Amino acid sequence: MELRDDRLTLSRALSELDRDVIEFTSVLDDEGIKYVIVSGYVAILTGRSRATEDIDVVLEPLSEAELEGLSDRLDQEGYWGMAMPLDEMAAMLGGGDRLRVAEDGEMYPNFEVWLASNDLEREALATAITAEVGDHEVSVPHKGSSASCF
């Protein structure tokens, strides 16, 4: 693992969890949504041996139309809202709630997503760095960020 110029390069084989993260964040990337992964997965990504059932993803503030577009895209890609249908995503996230999303028929891992709503989350988004995971890039907190997990 090497951190250089706000780019974290990993040199290890991809895990199944890494592949799940790549699939999910590819949807966000394709939709042009800025995000940052925080908490447990970042620790795992950087070498800590631990288990996690969810991946925490902070999203940039989005309009209702953008949230509806994301909901439609996640549905098309085979994801479901674990506590409620994805078509309620705009109301839930827009109201300040968090939403858990997983691949259809699966409970784990799941992605807990929410819109940035406080200074810590906005800082994590604004100062995020790129982590190279295989041939894909994901956004994680900067090492010096208050939201950093490594």
C-alpha cells in the first residue's frame, strides 16, 4: 500500500467485498454522484483484519430528481431497499434519513447511504482521496480528515 499525492494505491488481491464495493460505486460514478466511503470498509481496505456487514457511503447533497434517477438506476442494476422500496429513496434521503441498499435477494453486504448533512461529512467529501482498488477507483477520506479511518 502506498499513499502519494492524495492517491492510495493498494497492492493486494481483490476480495468479494471489494468487488461488491466496485459494483455499487460504479453506479454512483456513472450517475456523476460525488461520494465518500467512510468507517469500517476503509479500515478493511487499508489492511485491518475485521468483518463488516455494511459499507457506509456519504453522498453529496442531491436534488429530488437526482435521487429519483439514482433510485431508478439502482433498481435497474439489481439492488433493493432493505427497509422500504427504492422508489421511496428521494423522500427518505431528502428527509435526512439513511437508507440501506443491497443486491436483490441479499442482506449482506449492504450499503448504508445518506446525504452529507454536517461539517464532518462535508469535509470528508471535500477532501476525499482516490483509492485504487483493482482497476477501479473509489473515494475515501483523506488521511488528515476528521472522518479518516486510517
